Amino acid sequence: MHRIFTSWVWLLIQLLLLLLASGILYLSLGAFRDPSQSAHAMLSSVVWATFGPHLVLLSAIGLVLGAVASRKKLTWLSGSLLGVSLGALVSTSYITASIVTAVEQAGGKISILTTLQLQSMQANGPDKWIQLPGEDSETARIAIYRPEHEAMAPVLVYIHGGGFKTGSITETDRDLRWFADRGWLVFSLGYRLWTEQQATWQLAPQDVYCAAVWVQANASRYGGDPSRLAMLGDSAGGNLALNLAYQTAHDDMVSACPGPALQPAAVVVQYPAVDPLAIYQHGYPVAGFEPTTLVAGYLGGDPYQFPERVAAVSSYSYLNFDAPTTLIFAPEKDGLVPSWSVYRFADYARLAGVDVELVRIPFASHIYNQMAANSLGNQARLSITERFLQQQGLAFNQKNDDRR
């Protein structure tokens, strides 16, 4: 009886592993398809930058157990498990290795052991909240993350994403704390999000401008050095960061608030929404987050009926030779902000004389870095950004700061 029970348990384990390996292989095949054209590809693209190493490990376990089962007795089940697990292991290893290689070639660092220890993007929150004058008390706030060493620290100004519809200034809380722990004084800015009653294509840029003016005037009070300031932005926040930084560099910003304009020395953006028409026409319609709805909501209607609004929010409108050095992260399997639209913008920015570094992350999707802390994508974003800011002289330097 015990032998029969053990045999059935062993068969059940093989069957479950076969189903798991088949699912992994299915996802692997989707990684080679266009995420803007296929739900299969869109689903697959979400997985790799967060769970790639875990899927490699699971595939390896399936292969080992398949080999053990085949040696005991070769059956259709053990043979299938062996073959499917082998396919899953080869494909997942290739995808994961491609991401790691691209990150390291871009000057980033990946710890595979750390990728297996995923954490929430929420940490302990900011050190201080600043409430600015404004109609919306939630979005007219600034979250401040202070470094341990508070003498003329380099400054980071972060603008969150969310399709101009959602998101919050602490949605990447753990990342902002990570930068503070490494010597940056971090300010995360809020802005008004669009609703069915109110489009914010004019309001959101004004909000981040006013918050940036406040940072420029007050950073030194919190130990920051405004002359060593960089702007960071993700998705919609990437659009706002680029547009603000490029306008102020060329003195094109119509003043929404009194005070000197922010003058960032560098900009770092991820999957920036630089081209609203590309998103509107080619973004994959994820339920509840359809690109057509996001763009129309932000602009207040069909973009083809409001060409002047499209021009006002398009980052192409603000390209100029005086724009600060820019680092752009472009996940190659972005189905929301089409990857090609980001590549094209980087090309046009270079033609305009902007010093642009484009980092392409293979097999990665939109918000590839925000699913979990410690993931492949999260480590890529943090380590490459740190390398870039160090090269620009915008990172904390203990020796230099001690001399001040």
C-alpha cells in the first residue's frame, strides 16, 4: 500500500512539474513576439525582468526530476517532463542571460542571488512631507528623502508615472530611499492627475514646475547642492521631466510660479511618454489602462481634434542644443509606450545636439523595474542610474564634500 501511495505521489509531482514547465515554455515563446500586437507577448513581457531567475531555477528543478524519473522508468510522462523542462531551461536561461549581459554592458551591476530575494517597493516612507499651496492637497505635496550625510549633497528630483491618471510620489519608495542611502537628497514631486471632469495637459506641467521652483529655492535648507541636481522620471513622469528640463535649459518655460527656474545638470528617464500619438495609435489595450483612454483623458479628448495640445505635451517640441545630458531607459518589449517611439526620440534628440545615452533592456516591459525591489529590472535601473550620475559628477563624493 505504501509503495502504491508513493508511486501515485511521484506521478502527481511529475504531472505538476510538467504543467509548470509547459507554462514557462509558453511564456518563453511569447517573449519573442511583439507585445503591442499580442496578449500572449504582453503577458510574457511582464515576467522576465522580475521573475526570470526564478523561472530558470524552476526549469532546472523540472529537468533534474525529469532525468531522475526517466532513469527509473522512461514513460511518456517522464519523457515529456524531461523534454519540456529542457526547452524551458534553455529559453529562460537565454532570456535572463540577455538581460544581465545588457545591464552589465551598460555599466550596471546584477547580483543573481539578490534577484531571488524580491521585496516590496514600499519601505518606510519619506523623512519629511512638504505641503505646497494648491487646489489638490494630495498632489501639491513633496516627499523628501534625506541622506545620512547632509552637507551639500547632490540632489535628485523624481516625477512618478501612471499614465497621468494614477500613481503617487511614494510608489517607488524603496528606490528613493536607496538613492538617499547613497548620499542623494531626494525630492519626489506630485502633480494633478486627470479625471473625467478635468484634463490636466496644462495643469500637470505647471504643478511640477512650481514644485521644482520650490526645490530650487529650498534644497540648500535640507543640505542639498542645487548646482548638482538631476531629474528622474518614469513613463508619464518621464515626459514631464524631459519637457521641464529641456524648456528651462532653453528658457522657454512660461512661469507658472515666481522664482528661479530649476536648472538640472542631467535627466534620467525610463520608458518616457515622449510621443502621445504613438501611444494612442500603437499601445496595447490593457484592460483599465488603455493607451487611447490615457492619452485622451490627459488631453481632454481625441488628440486629432487638439493638435496644439499634442504639440504642447510632446517632448519633441522641446528639443534644443542646450538640453542637459540625458539617460533614457527603453525596455525592448514595452507594449504601452512603444519601444520604437523611444528609440526614435533618442535619435532626434541627438540630431538636435542633445547628449543622449540610450540603454535598451531586452525582454523587458513597461514598469519592468517597479514590480519588485531586488529584481533584475530594479537592479538595472538603480545601478545604471548610479553609474551615469557618477560619471556626470552628480553623485555623493565623501572626499570632495569633506573639503567644503
